[in-house]
Amino acid sequence: MKKIIPLVLIFFICLGSCSEQQDFDQVRDLEVIPDLSGPIVYVETTEAIINTISPDTISQSINFDGFASGVFSDRVISGSIQFQLQNSTSKDMDLIIDFLDSDNNSLDSVEIGVAPALPERTINLEIPYGPPSGRNIDIIRNTSSLQLRFINNSNNTSVSSLPDPKLIFRSSASFKLRLLE
């Protein structure tokens, strides 16, 4: 037993002399920034419906509080919104997308011209927000709803040769969030 005590003592002396002081403050330097992606809005309409609005505008407001929730808005640092339009109609149209705050004030607006399809036209557009894009990330943080306005610049007669001409609008987003500060 007398031989075991000095061996244990020597072990702890060696252990203490062979290790460096631990720095547990390194966790403050840790950054966790995941990329959150997903769909936002999908709208599909036929040429027959578009013909009923000529030359007026179809307007649709979509409540979207996902951006305004504290879990998202307090942590978002940058990202982008992707828009895709597929047109198989004979219509010349404009699409205006307004980002609205909770008081329906416009924070940002995007306009997309949609030429008639021959036989189908697809438009892809990506709008970045936050650094280094130049568009303020606060636009996204304060967006409460989206307003879509489809403007028919053509007449109200269909000349598309396709069996089921449509205008399809899709949007999705991808944002970087800072989880730890």
C-alpha cells in the first residue's frame, strides 16, 4: 500500500506538469450560421382568367409573417429571394411584387416584364438582401406580407396554340442566420 501512494502522487504531478491551461472562453468565438431555404409563394393562372382582366390588374396580397417572427428577424444576416415565372400564354404582362410591412407600407418593390410565350418562356430572377448586395436586410426583417400585381398589357382574346396556356409564379428564399452571438 505504501508503494501505491507515491505512484499515484507521481502520476498527478506528471499530469499537472504535462498539460496546458484550458481556455474555455473559446466558445465565444464559435459562429453557427446555417443556411435556411424554402418555398414562399406559388400562384398559377390560366390564359382564360387573364383574358377576363384585360386591361386591368389582378392583385393578390399574401400574409407572410415568417420573416417577422423573432426567431428569424433577430438572427437573419443575409440571403436572397428567387422568383420564377413560366409563361405559356400569348399575353404580354408585368408582375410587380411589393414587400409590405405590418401597416401595408411598401418596403421594396420588384417589377418583372413577361413577354408572350413562344411556346413557353421561363424567367428566373434572384434578388439578394444584406451584405454585400446593397439591399438592406431590414427590408426582409420587416416584411409582413407580399402583394403580387399581374398587369395584362395585351387584349382579352387568346391566341395561344397550346392546349392549356398558363402563367405560373414560384418564389423561394435562402437566408443565412446567426444562431450564436
